[in-house]
Amino acid sequence: MNPDDIFQTIQKSFRVTLGATNEVIESFKDSQRREDNLAKLQSNPNQMVEELAAKGEVTEQEARAFVDSLMAQMGDRPTANPMNQPISNQPSAPPELQADLQELITQIAAMRSELEHRRQLGDQ
């Protein structure tokens, strides 16, 4: 099996998972949507998977843009504050969000490492 195929399969699985998670959250708010999704899943599961993958891709792009904007904000901050004065003009994320973000970054790094390892095994 081609390592690129494995990567694409994993990426699509990740996106389907993101899309499904997003859809589940939205369906909690709308019972009619939940019924429609169940009917769609029973009648044409492949179409549902493709829709979830597309929704997951959009969610992934939004999350990436959010993380990039946070990282850009953090990059604009001075690393040291020589006068020990509060930096009030810089927005900061709540501690819970920072912890969640750090956990996501750690998980993404682990996934990238695993994918790279699998690619290397496939090249041998």
C-alpha cells in the first residue's frame, strides 16, 4: 500500500470524525436535523461520509486559521518585559483555552510523528 494512500485515508478519517462531531453537536440543538441525518445515513451512508468529510475539512481549516491567529498574536508579544509593566493592549486567551490549545498541539505533533514514522516504514 502506498504511504500517500495511507496518509489520505487517515486524513479523510480525521475529517469525517471532525464533521461527525460537529454534526452531532448541531443535531443536539435540532431534533429534525437529527432525524434527517439518521435517514440519510440509512439510505446512503457513502454520501453521508462524503458530506461529513467536507464539513470536517471546513472545520479543520477554521481551526487552523484560529490557531494561526493565536500563534500570530503570541508572536507579536515581547518575550521579556524589562520594566515589569503589565501588557494590557495584548489580548490573551483564557487559561482553559490555552490548556486545550496546548493539548491539541501536543496531539497534532504526536500524529505527525506517527505519520512520519509510518511513511518511513513504507519507504523501506
